[in-house]
Amino acid sequence: MTAYLFFTSCLFIIACSGTSQDLPDTAPSNQREERPHSPITFVDVASDIGLRWQHDNGASAHKYFPETMSGGGAFFDFDNDGDLDVYAVNGGTLDSSMTARPPNALFRNDRGRFSLLDKAAGAEDRSYGMGVAAGDIDGDGDLDLYIANFGANALFRNDDSQFTDISQTSATDDTLWGSSCAFADYDRDGDLDLYVANYVSYALTDANRDNTPYMSDMNSYEGNTEKGYPHPANFPGSPDRLFRNDGTGVFEDVSEQANIYDEGGKGLGVVFADYDQDGWPDVYIANDAVRNFLYRNAQNGTFVEGASLAGVAYGQDGQMEAGMGVDWGDYDGDSLLDITVTNFQAEPNQLYHNEGNQFFSIETFTSGTGMITLPYLGFGTQFIDFDHDGDLDLFTANGHVLDNVEKIDRSTQYPQRNLLFRNDGSSNGPVRFEEIGLQLGLTSEQVSRGTASGDYDGDGDVDILVFNTGETLNLFRNDNEATDINWLWVDLRSNGGNSHGVGARLILAANGMEQVREVRGSRSYLSQSDYRVHFGLADAQRADWLEVHWLSGLKERYEQLESNQILRIEEGSGQPIP
């Protein structure tokens, strides 16, 4: 998080020359605009429907580093009743014992209203929490939970909606500073393996050192006597972990054998996808202030790191950036999966376009997502089709890492509003995005971190869950008044241990276009989204056909699918295709 473009200097000069009215339109200040009517509105309903929960980051005068980086959670169906429940990862005071820290929370969804479950149904881990991933590690159909912590990580097995701590017996209780984590069947043996991104090597005693704080290169920092959170450059990186599942829910650390062990990484975001269309899951890692990683699956239990050659290791000018949140998605409809990465203030959120042949171009500014993101500090991010028009839009959650940033740089602030970019669906030239968050009701300002997406109320629309550090969470319900749009959610069930079909590729044809999606839950930052796959059908009453490419190698086709339903598909139930 070292780069400060000329844009930041301009913002600072403007901010110091006058009042907040002098700020540019893109600044994350208390913006309020007259909103034109839209058939879609996002309404924060968290408190009204029982999601009354506040994250505790343990903020202290010590400025312990984890305090400003925490805040993740999950949208997942833990009790197999067909609706999405919520798991919220907590922090607490770092210099207190685990018994004194607040627990993680599990909320059960009952027809759109949530109730807090006692002791999180056994998964109330009281470590200082960061990220979470959900996956069926033992093939029993229930989603289990893995928690990445500042301290020993935890794995909870789901036994008929009651969780049991198997962290030690599963050999997954890694003690490095874990951040985001993800389940995937990287070796295609039929069960879910586990990737854990680790951040930096940090101990609480490091807070007593004379660490260089964030934004210390700003002229306005001189003479500032307040202690700031330390920059990641003060600390060495930590290697990520890859745990291979033996088929019974016991894991082996194969990081070195698989060639993903790198002590120079400072991982914050992790997401799997088959970007080269060879049928094997690859993985992208967003690193903080060092180059990002792209591990291509070599199909023999190992990976080949090739981010630099692919063009996704650095920013547009070849600089290392502060990668936070990540997601894959085919935003321009060419059947190739592209990458979005959120970054620090004055570093645009990058949009890497997949050109094929294992190469990406940077479309950050040509897409319209570059300039507006410069004043913000992005964390969680999602490719979603919020308006059901068949192309992928982009959501970004923002919030600064310095709780006193206003005293250093008046062009920004600690709480920030989130951004929603609508895809113009262009077929003539590059796709352009327009930021319309304010128009659709996303006006509130928090210090946001993790995000998750899914349809919690069963109305077909994609809702957005946002976890905020030190604050209450948000559940932005998507209220769509339009009556001439249609949708389809697909819920896969595969044979073997990977019961939810994680890694399967879906191709759907409707309205003369094809949409490509993959089943993945872990994406964004520290968070888990719904495994069900959403397709917007616009005004089509049905989809012409759907292909499912399972990781087992089976490819199946389904014809003439009615719209506006959640379609459960069992592996082996369709028409086989070559």
C-alpha cells in the first residue's frame, strides 16, 4: 500500500484549499444526491429481520494490526432447509484471553427472518477471527465451516445442523495469520480440499516497535502525533497453505509439494476458477503491497505460478498494489473468466480482461471502473447480476484502514459508501460500467470489509450482505419493482464427496446469448457466498438450454427450463453430451 498516484496529491491539495464542497465528485465524503426513480432499490433490512449483530474489532490505543483488517462472514444454508443462513466472524480485544472475547454468531433464516442460535450451534469460536469458508468436507451433504484466525484456525464439522470442533483431528489448525480461505477440489478426486491465504508474520509485541504507519509519505503526516496502524511493509510475508483432503475429512498440508509455498506472499483474497478452460481449478491470490499470484493447475497435483506472464501480478503501470478482495466473472460475455481486484486509496480497483491463451489485458479505465475508485479503499467485491439482464455487474465494499485518516488526508474518510457498477452489456466495443449505487439506495457509510451475495428471501433477486469492522452488519435487500424480468437459480448436487458441485461450470443460453458461471462460494474478502448459481433471463420466459460440466468429467444438457425457479440438478440426471 505504498503507491500514491498524482491523483492523491491533487485530492489533498483540493482538500486543504477549502471546505468539503471543494472535494471532487468522486470523493468518499458525505455525498447525497437526488436519486431518479429506479425499479430497483437496495434497502438495509438487517435490524428489521433479526440480524442485530455488531462486530468487535478490539480497537485500542496499541493499534494492533489485525484490528483494522478483520470483518468477514458467510451466506450459507447450514441446516439444508433451502434458505440462506448467516455466519458472522467476530474479533474482540486482542490482549485478552479467548474466554473473554465475543463469540462468532450464527443466525438461522426462517422464511426471511433470522434468529440468533445459542453458541452458534457449536461453532462459536472465540479466537480473533478473520475469514470463513463453507464446504462439505466429508460428503454427507452438510456444509462444514472453516474459520481463518489471527491465531490457530478452526474447522467445524456439521452433523445435522450441530457443529463439532475437529480442528486438531483434521490437522487444519494452522497458526499463521489466516485471512481468506476457500474450498475447492483442486485434484479432482471427488472431495473438497482447502486453500488458506496467510497475511504477514505479526506478533502483538510488534506494536511496541517504531513501525512505519500507513500513508506516512503524505506531507500532512509530518507532525501528527497520533499512532497509526502499521504498514504491511514492516513485516515479512507468510506462506499460504494448501490442505489436501484424504476423503474422510482429514487433511494433509501439501503446500510445498503443490508449489504454492511462497514466503513472500501477503495474501488477503483468494478465489478459484478454471480460467484457461482445461477442466481443472486454478487459483488467484490478491496480495497486499507485493505482486499478486496466479496459480495454474498443472493437472498432476501441482500448480505453476504465472501471474506476471499472464499480466495480473501488477497494476497498469507495472506497480505492486494493495490487493484486498477478488472475484472471477465473465463480464463481457465472451465465455472467458475475468478478474476484479480491490486496492488501496489512490490505486484503482483493477479489472483484468481474459484475452485467452493465458493472457489478460487491463481494462480498468476503459471500463469506467478506474477513476471513480481512486479515492476509495476497497475490500469486499462481487460480480453479480443485480438487475437480471444477463450480464455481470460489480459491487465493491469500501472503508479505510486508518481510523484517523481525516487528520492526514481530508480528501477521504474512515467510513465510506459502497459502490455498485451497472454493466451496459455492450456488444459493440469494450463493456462500460456506470456507478449507480446512490441512485439505488446505497447511501450509507460504514467501514466495510467482507461481502457475500445470495437470495435470502426467495424472491429471485440477488441480495448483498456486508460485514463492517467494529460496526453492525448490513443486509441490502434487492427490491425490484419490474414485472417483465425473469431469473433462474441453479442448485447443483454432485456424486461423491463434493456434494454441492464446487468447481462445476454452467453454460446457459437465453435471449440469443450465452452466460458462463462457475460454482464457487469463497470469493470477495474474508467471506463466503451462496453456492447456488444465478442467471438473469431479462424478458425470456425460459432458458433454451443449460449445460453443466461437472469436475468428474461428465457433461450434461437440460432443455427448455422455465424461468423464475430454483432448479435443483442432480449429477447424472441430464442428457449426456460429448
